[in-house]
Amino acid sequence: MRKIISYSLRLTILILILFCSKSTTNAFEAKVENNNINKTINLNTMAIKVIEANALAKFTAKDTFTGDLTGYAYNCPLCNGTLACLPNYNIKDGTTTYNDEDYGQVFIVASSKNLSCGSILRFKSDRIIEGQDVLAIVLDRGVGGSSLDLLTPSEEYASKYIGRSSITYDVLRSGWNRD
């Protein structure tokens, strides 16, 4: 009789252990639906995950700098009316933005050669857009260190609205993404 009770007790404990281990492993299962008969990778789900990861990485800071933000116009005293990185891009009509393939409409800034042409920067400045992030692309040169010079429609606009302020900015892309 003792053998039967001992056997029953061991069997009950074994069933409990199996039940508990099965229920805890379910908590860690992936949340990806895969109804394929042979359980191959669902390529649609995989593509969605890659797109989501790329979108997240697109706005992740690669580096952070602090410098001064000032403004300038295409016809400033030391300017020749062209951009150092894109000399054929017309800014003489008052254009102050650039339509980037990856980031859309972004402001144009000048920087030192510490930042490559085509670098995308993100910073906050209520002088430009109140309460929102500003996205800008490095398309010009002419400032030193880690300072930035924002292209504005006129020198008057630059001095009245931009002035000089200290900013911290993130580098989202280092240079052009051209293959």
C-alpha cells in the first residue's frame, strides 16, 4: 500500500512540474503569427519587423553635440549665394529647406567639416518651431567647431528671429546614404 501511495505522490509531483513548466514557457512565446504547415518563416511578418526596426533606427541619435545656433542668408557678406555641398541647389529664391529622400522636408544648416555633407540633425529651438523638434541637413560650410548656422530668407530675419543661442543637437545620419 505504501508503494502505491509513494508512486501516486511521485506521479502527482511530476504532473505538477510538467504543468508548471508548460505554463511558464507560454509566457515567453513570440507574438508572431505563423500558420504555415511546415512552420517556415512568415516573410510578411519578417518584412514588417525589419521596416519597424529601420524606422526606429532612423530617429536614433548616433552622436550628440552642443554648440551655438545662428542664422544667415544666401546673400550674407561672406556668402557667394551657393551651398558648399550642393552648389547647383537654388537658394537665391529664398529657399531655406531641402526635401531629403529619407527625412522629408528639412531645414538647411551650415556646419564645420566635423559633420559630413548630408548629415541629418535634430534639435529643439522655439525660435524656429515652438515646442517641436527641428530636423536639418548639413548642406553648407562656414562655421567653426560644433556650431550651426541656419539658412534663413534674409539677414534681417536671421538677426530678428534666430539671433544666437546655445543648442544641443543629435546627429541622426552621418552624411549621405548613397549606395
